[in-house]
Amino acid sequence: LFGLDEELQALREIPRVMVVEGYMDVVALAQFDVRYAVATLGTATSADHLQLLFRLTPEIVFCFDGDRAGKDAAWRAMNNALPAIKPGKQAKFMFLPDGEDPDTMIRQKGKQFFESEIDKAMTLSEFFFENLTQQTNIETLDGRYKLIDLCKPYLEKIQEGAFQTLMIARLSELAEIDQISLLPLLGIKLQGQNNPNVMNQVRKTIPSRRINAP
């Protein structure tokens, strides 16, 4: 992780780390006093990278080109981030306009603008569901079924807890199916699933909805 040693020396606390694609981006950002950038030097952001970074900071922002290659690289990073998300940890995704990279953007528009763009970065959940809903038509029954199937292998990777629960709840909304029915389709057990009191409480929180015909 190019730039990490310098970052540790420069900052007592690291509120966020930005992962960029090239070492020159790290150098340029440091020149403008953005000292929390690292680069993986041409390799994909691995699970080991993420475990290391999440020990140092609560937030990782991945910065990629907005083209197809950038989106594919972001998806690979997201896939590796899923099992690393723990309470208090967050991953975000920042996509740059065509022809831009962190180096050119911060030189042309300055630190304040650049960091304002970081603040607008997509959350992992936004990036995840935006990508997968584009692969199917959730206005149809078959499309909603496909969405569940697409999400299943990724949701299984998330550690049991609040983040996984909220991701499942969001899928429940998009697929228009209650969580009690959804969980077996994902192969995931709800905490307290065998406790009737817990299940009754969960049912009370599920809004009734009419499923539109495809």
C-alpha cells in the first residue's frame, strides 16, 4: 500500500483512507495536504489490504474512474469489502468524470472542491443495489426473483449483525417480499429465528403491501 507509512507518520488519527489507482495520485494529493490516500500499485484491493486499513480507520473511500473498467474495479473492491465490514466501519465509492483522475482534479479545482466530492461518495449499499438492480427489471415478478438470486452470494459474505440485517431489509423492499419469506431464499437465519416472541415482533414491523402484477 503505497503511501501508508507516510500517512501513519503524518496523522495521529486517520478518520478516513482513500484508495486511489496510482502512486502519482497519492503524491499529488499529499502536495495539496490530502494525506490520507494510498495506492495498491496496479493490483486489486485485496481482503488483506482491507483488513489492514480497517484496523487503522473507520472509513475507506475507493476512488475510481467512472468508466466501465473503473466500475469493474470498484465492484471487485466492494466484493472484498463485504466480509470486512464490522460495526463502526464503512466503505464508500467515488467515481471521477471521464478524463479526470485525483491528480488533475485537485490541481484544477483545489482541495476544498476535491474533499467536497469525497463527501458525496456513494455508500457501499447504494453502489451494491444500484449495480444489481440495473441487471434486472424489478418492475416484474421475474425480475424481483432474479434480484434476490443476484444478491444471495454477496449477502452471505457479510458478517451477521446490523449491516447484514439492513442490507436484507433493503432487498426486501426492492423485491417486494417480506423478510420472513426472504431469509430462507438467501440461506440466512435471523437471530432469534426459533424464538416465537422474536418472530412475532418481526412480523409486526413488516408493512403489508400489495404486490403489483408483472
